[in-house]
Amino acid sequence: MPDVSVVAAQTRPAGLVTPPRLTVRMASLSAVTDEQGSYVLAGLPPGTYTVSTMRDRATNASKLVKLDSGEEVTVDLAIPADPTISGRVLHQNKEPAIDALVWLLKAEYQSGVLQQRFIGPKVTEEDGSYAFDTGLEVNRRYSVLVDMSAPEEMVAARAPDIKDREPIEVPTYYPSATGMESAAPVVLQPGERRERVDIRIATASYYCIDGMIQASGKPSSSLLTIQERALAGSRLVRVGGSSGEDGKFHICGLSPGLYRLSTEGGSTDFAVSDSDVEHVDLSVDTASLRLRVDWDGDTPSQPDPDLDPNAYAMLRKVAVALGLSDVSTDADLKQLATRISKGDILYADRLNAALKDEDTAAALRYLAGRLANWTSSVNVTLAGASGGLTQSTSARIPFEGPFQSSIPAGDYNVAVRPFGPGDSYAKEVTYNDLKIADGVLRLAPGSSGTLRILMGRGTATLAVTVSDAEGKPAPDATVILMPDSVTSVALLSKFAMHGQTDQNGNFTSRLLMPGKYRVLASAQSMRWDAPEDLEKVLPVMYQAKEVELGPGSTLAITLQPAPIF
């Protein structure tokens, strides 16, 4: 394949901890293939690289390579041919639907949550035809959807009695289904050209809903959207509207199905069957959240900083800017560095004033990066489980204080990233003393509580060597580590760790939380957001090698590749 961009990007060294807002640049080099598909990436420093094509996500290929000084390695990459999906969209009278919007939907796991991703839309031609010819993956389940929105004049109007309403055309899945649960999925093979994926637009009775939006017990005027529940959080909206000054809303044009009503302040689910629905009410009261971060056991002592001459020079600048005339010796400067790293400096007003000076601000930025490797702190991020809002905060350990005074109600994925000494990890996460086993924080409207992060020290290292039946190294094998507590595909997508062996069949995973794991090697590659692949991986993992890693331990094992599918 000619004219394909190939890049070798140096991987982040295991154990390297990057402080917040500090960028560590790694070596990379790119090239473009010639008419024979050949490329050369020369002049790379020794290290571990991911060599990959830079095409669309569905057809990328990559391999992991470890380069020693002066070594030359040949890396061949195979890219599959693009499969296609095409067909026609017809009305019930078999006339072609012109200018209809057609979407492809595929399910993906994002932080343990199954979400729908969209390709398109394609607009049908005069004969109702459409075609998707790029960016499709093989062995994925695609749903094909024709987006038929209710007429705008119908949505806000007062509908006639149910017995007098005429059926309307509704969003339709291939071949003629009104809901995703009854759609026929399209699964593609390599290079397959799937034709005649024809859709007959369905008709159905429509109904209306009434309800009220409230905030702090009072009516609230809000913009709102209604989506099919399976598509909640996506960009595909069934109908939109707003509540009045009295908080009330009235919306028509909904066919039978499961839906989610959403505003900026929250959401609620409801169902439509064979009648209008009343009292679809929503409270948009925000939640109040505090954060508490503790060490498990005694607070570890901070290591003595190893400062280079440049760091001492920067500290002298800061001391002068703060008016600390008695700070002059290296011991004094080291003590000042310790106080800066712990955030307990007593000269807050002077420090804020000093930051207005560019040289002093630059010195403090340098010190923040230099000292972060021996300062214990964490970054805690809450990300909306269905997309949308993301909030984060950084705190030193230990810490207790507000995370955010107001957060919209909903489900949030909790991510904890430690900074500083490379052997710390989040041992336990609780909300109001209840363990969050699946990593999802559920905040009810108007609720308040404490999110507690219990940090531990003593991460473990697992070194895996993969060899074939003859004892020869197995390069490019996939190594999977699954915590023993994982029992579902959703948890597998969220908590499993994986990587590739280098050309010598070696893979090392550091900074592991102590505990029990299942470890598997396979010559096959997996798509870690694809439910189709993860559904096959999970049963095989129960046959994988079991290991137990103690705090601060290092374990070396040897595996042979096992088939997954």
C-alpha cells in the first residue's frame, strides 16, 4: 500500500510519573510508504516504540518494538481492505425516500459503560440509495438507522384525541424496526461489500408527554431534549423543547418505546406504550460533594529532594521574590523546596504577587515539575458515565475539603491518578463509607456526601515472557492482566490491563495494585472497546494463569500464546 503514513512513537517509560500540567516529550519519527509499501524510520534513539499506521481508526495497524543501540528491526504492517454497506430506503408504499438521513451505529465500551457511536449521516439519493464505504470494521455489529424526525409543528402542538390521530413515519432500524432491541445487526467480513441493506420506513401511532422541571422545589424554565434511551448521551435527538416559566412542558410526536428526558441539570427515564404520559417530572437540584484523601496507615515521609544546581538557582530567585533574606544556604533552600512541595508555604500574599513577575513565575513552574516526583498528590476526575460533564481536582495527600460545591445529578466514572513517588495507588474508593466497586459514583438530585480515596504504597511489577511451543520468543503477542474481582464484560473493559510483547517476547507491567490477577497471552489482537471481542475474552480469562502480587513485589512468569477466538 503506497502513500500510507507510518509513525514510530516512543512509549512512556514504565514508572515515569508526569506532574500535572508538565509535558514530557518522547522521541517520534514518521515516514510515508513508497509504491512498494516500504518505509524507513532512521536515527531513532534506543528505547521502546509503538510503530503504527496513521489512517482512520478502523484500519490502523501497530506493533511494539524495543530498539537497542545500533539495532535495526524490520516491522511489517498489514492493513485490511475496507468493507462496505449499501442499500435503499423506501416508504411504506415502496417509493424511494429522498434526502433521508442514514446512520450506522456500533456499540463501544467507554470506561465500563456501553455507548453507541455514530458513523454518518449519509443522505439518500433520488432512488433512495445510500452507501458507507470507509471507516468500517470487520466482525462488528452495526445497526443501520434512518432518522425520521416528527414534524416540528406536531411536537409542541396539542394533539387531537388518540382515536383521531394518524400514524406517522418514525425513526427506523434495518430492516423495518422501531427500536434498537428489534433491529437486525449487520456484521461484516474482511473486504465484504454488503449490498441490498434495504430499509422500509416504519409507521406508528404517536403520543404526547406532560411534566414539570423543578429546581430547589420551584418551577424551572429549561431547554430539554428527548432521546431513545439506548442512544442517550449521543448527538441523535428524537425531539426537543423547553419548559415554560411555570416549569411545565408538553411534547408530542413520540412513538412507543423507552426514552430519556435530559436538561443541563439532570435526566430521567420514562416509557411510552399505548397512551399519553403525564407527570414526567424532573428535579435539577445539584449535588454537593466533598473529597477526602488519606493514606492507608501512617503518612509516608517525604524523600529528601535531590536538587541540581539549576533548581537551587531557581529557589534563590523565589526566596528573593518572597523577601526571605535569611534563606541563603543550600540547607535553607532545601527546606524552602520542601515547604513549596507540601503547599504549606506561609507567604501566600507574597507568592501571588511574585507570580506577576515572569522570571519568578517561570522559576516556580520549573520547581513544580522538578519537585513533583517526590511530592505525594493525586488528581481525581469525575466523567459523566454517558458522556458530557467532566470535572477534576488535584490535591496533596492527605487532604479533606470540597470537590465541587455543585455537580449535576447523574452517574460519574471516578478516575484517580497519583503523582509523585511511583509506588502509590488508589487502594479503595468509597462514597459515604460505601465502597464503589465498579468505579461509578451515583449522585442523586440534591444529595451531599464525601468521596473518600484511600491511598496505598508498594505497587508491584509483573514481567511476562511469551514463547511458542518450541521455546522461541513470541513477538507482538497480546498480554492481558485481569483483576480477579472482574466478573462482567463491562468491568473487563474498565479494569483489564494489556500490552504487546517486543520482538524478544517480553512485556513488563509496573505500578500494579497488589492483589490477585489472571494473566493470559495470545497471538491474536483485541479491540478493547468492542463488546464483540470482549465477550470472547472474558470466558477465556477464567482459564488463564493465576498470580498473586504482594506489595512492592516483582514476579516473572512465562506463558505460551492461547487462542481466544
